[in-house]
Amino acid sequence: MKLPGGTIISMRNASSYYDAVIVGGGMVGNAMACALGANKSFQSKSVLLLDAGRSPSLSSFEQGTPFNNRVVATSPTSIDIFKQLGVWEQIKSHRAKKVNRLFVFDSCSTSEIEFERGQNEEVAYIIENDLIVGSLFEKMTEYKNIDVKTSVKVDECSIPNSLEHLAYVKLENGDVIETSLLIGADGVNSKVRHASDLNYTTFNYNQHGLVAIVEIQTASGKNDTAWQRFTTLGPVALLPLSDTVSGLTWSTSPEEAQRLKQLPSDQFVDELNSALFSQDDQNQFVNQAIFALNRLNPFRPETFGRKAEGTIPPHVINVQDKSRASFPLGFGNAHSYITTRCALIGDAAHRMHPLAGQGVNLGWSDAQILNKVLGDAAREGADIGSITYLSEFDSAAQKHNLPVMVSVDLLNRLYRTDAPAIVAARSFGLNAFNSLGPVKNYLINYLSAHR
Amino acid sequence: MLNTLNGLKYIRLTKIRCPQKRCQSNAVSASSIDSDEVEKFGKLSSEWADELGSFHALHSLNRIRVPWIVENVNKIKRTNPPRLVDVGSGGGLLSIPLAKCGFDVTGIDATQRAVEAANRSLEAKPLNLSGVSERLRFQHTSVEEFCQRAENKSGYDAVVGSEIVEHVADLNRFVNSLAELARPGAPLFITTINRTMMSKLTAIWLAENVMKIVPAGVHNWEKFVTPEELSAVLFDSGCSVVATQGIMYHPVGNHWTWINSTQCNYAILAVKN
């Protein structure tokens, strides 16, 4: 600020204003910023993204460099969002592994289910988290209406009761930033959510998710199926990253996770193969019944001469050094994702079990819905922090997310037991479902259709 | 079932309409204004910014009336930025979005405290930084007095009277004054409530006597205006009605939709000849 006489006053610690402030520069916060940057109705607005870390460098994702252990199964719907945001080519030019098929099976019975879409249509792409974060970051810096501050920590958030006042964030360096809308994309322990006082339901699964990068060997030399086996401690999933490397997500008890993390590599590989192949928990009565039912089912293509090909997961041969990490698993959902001058997206609003790989996909859907609603608000001259508009985001996002979250929660509970009655029920259910082509296709399209 | 729905709609409407109407004040000279309303709603002036308070349905009504006004004004030849007058602007609930959409807006209202609240909102940072405050002003006056000023006669590219005509004491004078403000070819946007048996049942009997959502006597059903009457008065004032369309409030979800029936709430678009 320039005063008469030419004195320059430092703007430091002064309060500044942005129309919207996004707290959190992760996969969802960055996607939100890119969406608003491209939003035609938002070109005259100012948006600030606050990131506690630094943006990952894209050069660490060149072919041949080791894979990062945090990966995400990106649904076709999310790929469409990436295309709209203009980051898909960038991501693909580094590495994104196309998965054509998802195969789910049970450690307690021979029941199984496989998901495939039409030829050349992917079920998902497996992509490293930081590659997505970095690509989105690079994109958002192209937009004039988006400002970014990296390596800043938010000290305090304040959200007003009515539109009469602004929301603000106070940074650790004392800077205060006022805004019409505070967007919380700051993860499970969201500071924005705490400041909002929104009701939040949460519980822990008493499970930890162990991730690692593993080398695998397949009979065909191809690795384009994602595998998931339900065991009584939790599901084990192998997500392809290349023809010889997969990302592991192994949900198990906290003690087991701790033990597995510290095992020598070769022992870890043995235990992992055993979790994928062991027949110890198989229930013979259920299996005989399934066998009989399959023979009777005229709709099942394999009824006469079952195809063994493609029903056996790859063998794990090695685990990448220092790639093992674990974190607690839990469920959480804010009863409302919004209040005056505040919206929550991604893990800040909801958290779920990783077994279906849906968590961050829901976050991107949040960002897409919120972006549309904010565009409407801007175009109609409204205050973008107004609940009249934000509530539209809340109801659309809750309606989209809750069925997925509840189903995944139920699945996790259903498969954590070897009680014969439940094993039988889930096995017959899954098996029947797998043989009902039209019903299955409907579900696949619901989950992955290009919307 | 339909009756029930309409009833709900009316109840909500009734609740919101009153505040909007605080148009007339003793301080302002003789006019079409009903002075009792002013005091009633002066008390609500602090609530204008509260989206969940007394005005929540007016906040949500913006979702259809703002695009309606913006799209229709953009169709015609106009100055840049287009000059618009919002008669009965209250706390600026409609004037501010219109100014943010690019109009130069003058809001007039007869309730001093509402105008004060509106002026306070002009100091808000978002409006100042974006320059919206510079093309937006509020005045405490009556429309009759306002339209007598030389600079205002035929001085506006668009005239808005939203949720106001059903509260004025003299409909002819009021509409005449609105027409005075519009330059030839300029659109007039009016939203109000019809005078039907449905509205008597719901807005008056149900809302005031049964559910006691509003104090008895706050609404005068006889003063509600039918689309035919409003069209006739507009015609007499030198305007042609271009379109009449019903609007409906959905209390569950607090939103509005355009409907064909004008039994309850409706909107009229007219053009000054």
C-alpha cells in the first residue's frame, strides 16, 4: 500500500481477502482449484489454495523410477473428471495402469465375482496419489484466478453464523485471510470441519491398512486384473502398476499390520502369498453347495467346463524396499457437508474403508458438484457462501456418497467372519450375483458409467 | 394432496412476504404505501443477512428471479451497465445480486431501518473489492416521490417490483410510478400473489388462524392482486404485458419452480410502450 509521501507499508500480517479459500492441497483440494480455475462463471473471482506441504515433482514419476506406495484406483467417472480438468494427458504421459477386470474372491469359500466392462473399456486406472497431486498442481498454476501458498500451516479457522460476516483463516505466521467461502479439503482430521461445528459420525474398524509395492509374476506375463481376496482379518488387494509391479492394500488387525511391516522381506512375501492362496479357511459344505448350484445354473457360461484361466491371482515374488506403511482404517461422515460460508469435500467430509477403492473418487465427485453449484451462484450474482446454493451441493453429494459408503461398510463387516451361516449366505449371494449378467452389468454401469 | 402442498407453499410465502413489504414510512410523504407495515418490519432489519431466518424463502426466490431478470434485460438494447431500479428493496436481498450480475442498481424502500441495513451491507469487503458497491445505492423514499425527480423519469433500463404490489395502498398510483421510471422499451418485472379462494384459505386462514405462523390480521386478502387486474393497471400505465407465469414454493428443500398455474404466486413481465 502506498501512502502520500511514498511510504510503503508492509502488507504482512494485514488481512487479505479472497472469494474462496481452499484449505488442503491434496488430490481433492487441487482438483477443486483446477475446476474453479476453468469455471467460466468464476473468472472474476479470486481463489486461494493453502497447502501445508510442497507440490510433488512430476519428474519422480518417469518410467523406471520406483513406484510410490500410495496409489488409488481411479474410476472411469473420475477419469472423465481428469479429462475435463485437462490433466489426464499429463498423468497418462507419466504412468497410469489400465485395469480391465476386477476379480473378487473369498478365503472361506470358492465363491467369486468378476467385473469387466466392454472391450477396451477400463474398470479403473491405478495411479500414484502424488502423480495426481503434482499434475493438478501444475495445471492450477496456469489459472489467473487461482493463487497458491505452499508450506503454510493453518493455525485457526473461523466460520460465521450469517452472511453478514466473512469466514477467515489465520496462518501460523500470523497472516489473516478473509473469505466468502472456506472450502475444507484438509483430510480426515479437518481443521475446517472442527471449526464448522458440523456433526460428524465416526468409528474405527480396529483394522489397519498396510500398503506396499510388490513385484509379481503372472502366467500370461500380463498384469491387468485387480485382485481382491476377502480374509477374516480383512481384504487383501493387488492393484496393477505395471506388468511386473502391483500396489498392495492389505487390511488386517492393527497388531498384524505392525508385525507384517517389520518382517524381513522374504517372510513378508511368504505371508502375503499365503493370504492370497491359503485354502485353510475354506468351508467344504458351502463349496459343495456352490458347485451344485453352478451346475444347475443355465445362465452361467462356465456351467459346462469351467474356465480356470484368469481365476488365479499372481504370485508375489518380492516387496520393494521401504515401501511398507500402515494407517488406521475408519468410517466417518459429516451429517451436513456445509454451513454458512463453509463447505467440506473429500476426506474432510467423509471417510470410508479402502476395500472398494472408492474414497477419493467420492472426493472428486464432491469437487465436481461443488464447482457446478458455485458457478451457478456466481452467475446468479449470489454470495458464494450462501447456504441457499451450498445446500444443493450438500444434498447432491450426500445422495451420491452415502449408498456407496454404507454398502462398503456392510461388505467389510460381512467378510470379517468365518461363521458358516454367514459364509454360506455371502457366498450364495455373491455367486448368484455373479451369474446374473444383466443385474451385474447394471451395477457396473451405475458405478462406472461416464456421467 | 395438491391442496396441502399449495397450503404449505402459502404459509411460507406469507411468512416471508410481510418483511419484504416494509415499504412505507410515515416519514415519507403521501404515497401508495401502507404505513403500518413499516414498523412491523423495521424490527426485522437485522435479519436480512440470515439465510435461515425470516427471509429464507426470499433468499431462495433469487434463484429464479435473478436469472429471469438478467436474461430478459440482456435481450434488449440498453446502456452499459444497464440501469435498474428495485422498488421495495428492503435489505438489498435482490438488489445486491443484480448489481453483482453487472447492473447499476438503485434500491428504494420506505422503511428507514431496512435501508440502513442495506447500506451497511454495502461496506462488505467482497462488494467493495469487486467494485459492486460503486454501482449500487439505496435510498429511503417512496416510489411516487422518487419518480418525480427529473433524473429518474424514464431513466431506467429495467424496473423491478418483487413481492411488493400486494402490500401497497393504491395499486394504480404505485404501478403508474413504476411505469414512469421505465424508459420506452424497458422491461418491468413484478412478482406477487393472486387473490383466489386458495390464497384466502391458505395464506389468511391457515397461516394466521390455524397455524399462527404470522399474527392475525397481518395480511389483507382483499389487497392481493389478480394477474388480470395487474395487467389492466399496467396497460393503463402505458405498458404491455409480455408474459405471466406461476411460481411455486417448495417448503421441503426451500426452493422455487416455475409452474403454469397462477393460482398462488406469479410473475409478470411487461414492457413500457
